[in-house]
Amino acid sequence: MSKQSITYQILLLALLGVVAALVANPAYAQESVAAFDDGSCKTLFSSNQDFQSVLNSAHLKARRVLDIDNPFLSAQMKAVDRRFWYQP
């Protein structure tokens, strides 16, 4: 497995962890929303070279997005604001 693949998997797990924490802890969610709204969250990710390298190598803008309903998602996960999902 390449270093880039491992980095991608770690970043993906970290992002999923953040989403889970947002769902589970309303106080943390409020702080995270504030960081998102004031731009500090975007600055953090855009300044991280590993994160940017993984996103660039994934060629996300060239991919097709398929929205598929997942009946196994909890109501809490479905309620996460779509602005928190990465949109290339």
C-alpha cells in the first residue's frame, strides 16, 4: 500500500470521526460550526499539504457523484448539514 493511499485512508477516517463527534456532542458541534462559518476549518484543511495532495491525486472534480439513499443511516447522520461535506 502506498504512502499516499495510507494518508488518504487516515484523512478519511479522521473526517468520519469529526462527523461522528458532531452528531454525538452538541457543544462540540456548535464550536465546529463556528470554525466552519468563520473559515478557520477551511484554512486548516487548505493549508495541510498532505490533505491537498490526496485531494489533488484523487481527481475528484473529474468524478461523477451518485447520490444513493442509504436506509441504514441514522436520522442523526442524515441530519448533518450538507455544507459540511466536501464538495470539489
